[in-house]
Amino acid sequence: MDYALAFTVVGFTGVFAEKMKQAVRQNKAKQYLTYIVLGVLLGCRLRFIAHYIA
């Protein structure tokens, strides 16, 4: 269960996907890079929490 849950929550990084796509279409580099960083941080944090709980 440890790895199954931990790697499943990494999928929550997609929460920022639509906003990132809009920023790319509008050619706002700083904004889409911010969404990428937020997604990575969210995924890493949730994965750590899942490992910790398991």
C-alpha cells in the first residue's frame, strides 16, 4: 500500500494543468513556470505525507 498510495497522489499535480496551458497560450513564461513549480511541490508534499502515514 505504501508505494501504491504514494505514487497515486503524485497525479494531483495535474490540478494546475489547465491554468498552465492557458499561461502557455498567452505566452506568460513566469506564470506557467510558477504553476509547474506549484504542481511539483504539491505532488512531492503529498507523496511524502503518504509515505509517512504508511
